Amino acid sequence: MIHITDKKNCCGCAACVQRCPKQCIRLEEDTEGFLYPQVDEDTCIQCGLCEKVCPILNQADKLPVQEVLAVKNPDEEERMNSSSGGVFLPFAREVINQGGVVFGAVYDESWEVHHVYAEKIEDVYPMMGSKYLQSKIGNSFKDAERFLKQGREVLFVGSPCQIAGLRTYLRNKQYQNLLAVDFLCHGVPSPGVWRRYLAETYGGYDAKEQSRLQATAGKNSVLLSFLNAKSPIGDIKFRDKRESGWKKYRFVVRQKSASKADQNTVLSSDIHYDNPFMRGFLSDIYLRPSCYECKCKNGVNHSDLTIGDYWAARVTDQDFDDDKGVGLVLVNTSKGKEYFDKLNMTVRKSDLDKANLCNGGFNEHTLAHPKRALFFALIYQGKTIKDAVDICLKISLPSRIKNKTKRLVKGAVKQVLGDAGVKAVKKALGK
């Protein structure tokens, strides 16, 4: 049976939960806000299926990338409503038009993220846009298998570990009607931290009530905060490009609309590196433990396609970069190529060396922030998410002086020698 002794060895894909014939495995949230499987040993029949579908215990050989493409959706409105190049929606439309089913992540009424399926294009729209959280997969693998056995086309989009979990759940059976798409993943932050951040920032967090719960229930209650019923939130975008562009994307929260007149009222709008939750996430303070040693990306999960941001455009393909978003597509299988070739996209061929530039999503090994433990200790003590992030990311005076000096030197070199000179200096220094 599944027994987690080291949390780095569980990615939370829930393949074990869905495959269990006795339904004796459930997911429970730990003190950091992540879900892990717990087995009811009295009901378990020791069939071993949970271990056989675990993507961590059953890793496949890596698939080599066949093609590397920089892409842009020629429909500018669709691209602006997407996080990068607007690749997902055309794929979804193609599958829906064939009578197929699309699986993706959406917000629920509490602004947590769940996987659902859509059979109509209007139900696909909420799946658009990056959601920097680990979605609750529910019974999506079961549902996908049912549709596949019916012979329907299935597009399943998920994180690298979710696609790995889907593959092992299906026992690596090759379904020609399945298009599995993962994305370049930075790692998934704690859903519990997200829940508390929203409650603290937009209503629902009661410090006194939290202290009372913690006194009676212990640390497990620390992240069990919820938005209240009067929460003003009507929309959340982690990657809004309309105000500051693709490269300086914003974390934007809009107000719940009572009428069309106030539907665009903005509650908060921060460039991503200024928003407290995003700062903690991008600094690797509260990623899932398995994300620091990811065992599911870069071809291991056998996705047909991998999508992401082609951040290299600002360096290597500046004429292709209009700051409205350039997507990256890695074609991993012939099936993936067949599907992609059906789409009407603006395409420029690239290579893995370029694609790797400025994109940490390829990294399989990430160092946890040195103050990760301090962060969780601070919120257990009652600090807000914002205050805990500020404390952990506070830069010492010597470091601030060092960083400013580096910026000044880089600026001076660039002014005298240009971008080519900066690259030459970095190369000479081995950076």
C-alpha cells in the first residue's frame, strides 16, 4: 500500500486515490497546506494497485524533444486573454469541434483550483490563463479513461506530475485519442498558503478565531482560513498583460460585478514581483516538497506536447517579441505534431538551448529557500502571509550594496559595449 515516509516522494497527483478498488485512500492536508494520501488499513485489501499507478515509483524513460517552436496566436484578443502565446484555446477548440472533451483547471467559488472537463467551448474559457496552484484533480483520471474507452478525443492539460499520474493511472496504455499536454512548471505553491492569503487580503480571516482553532486543533488549523460569503472577488488573473505587457505581467484581482457598469473595477493590481503571494512563490519559499526534486518533467511523463513561455524571445528573437506574449511549444511525439499542425499559428522554429534561456521551468532541481522553515514558523505564530514573506525576503545591507554595484557595473558595460559586450563579459566570467 502507499505509505509516504518522505514527502519529497509524493507529488499529490491522486492516481492512487482514484485507482483504489475499495476507495480506502483519501487525501488529507498537512500543516503546510499540501494534500497527501492516507490509507484506511482496515479496509485495504493489499492489492498493490496504488503503488502500481504511482508516477514516482514507476518512472518512464525520458522522451526526446522532436521540435522546439516559438508560437503566437494570430487572434490578438485570444492571445491577450492568455498567459503567453495563446496556444491552449486553439487546441481545445480543435478537440471540441471533433466532439471531444477537454480537461483543465478552473477556479471554484472559493477561488481554489480544481480540474474539470468541458464538452462545449464556452466551458473551456475558464480554463484559460495560468493558475499558480496545484489543482485538486478529483476524479479527472477516471473520467478521462471513461471518455477514452468510448472512443472520444480527449485533451488533458495538467502539470508535469499530473500528466505522469494520468499515464500511470492508465497503466501506460497508448490511446490514440488522447492528447496529453503538460507545461513548463516552476513548481506548485501551497494551496493552504493561498487560501489564507486571500482571506487575509480580501476578507474572511479572523486572527482571534484562528488562535482559538489553533489552540484546540493544533498546527493543522493554521491554514484552514476561508473567504467569507461577502468576499468582493469576481475574477483573479495571475498573468494579466493588458496594463504592463507580457514581461511585466500583473497579478490582478477584480471586483464581483453587481452590474455591467462595475465589472472592470480592480481591487488590486501588482506587477508580479511586487505581489506578496507571487514573491513567495517565485522565491521558492512554499513550493511542494516534491517540486524541489521534480521527477516528472522534461520528457519523463511522456506528454505529447509541452507548452510554456518563450522568454528567450527578448534576447534571441526580439523582432518576434511584441510584448503581447510568445508561447513555447515542445513537440514530444508524432501525435503531438499531428495535432499542432492542424492549428493556424504564427510559428518560428527554435532549439532547446534558446528555449532554456530565462526559463526556470526546465529545472528539475531547485534549492528550497533557506528561510522556508522560518516562513511556516512565522505564520504558525500568527504573522500574515505578507509579513512572513517580507521577513523572509528582507535583503541585508551588504547584499543590497552588492546587488546595486552589480547593476551599476552592468549598466556601465552595456552603455559602452552594448548587449553583445554584456554577453561577452558574462561568458568570460563563466556566467
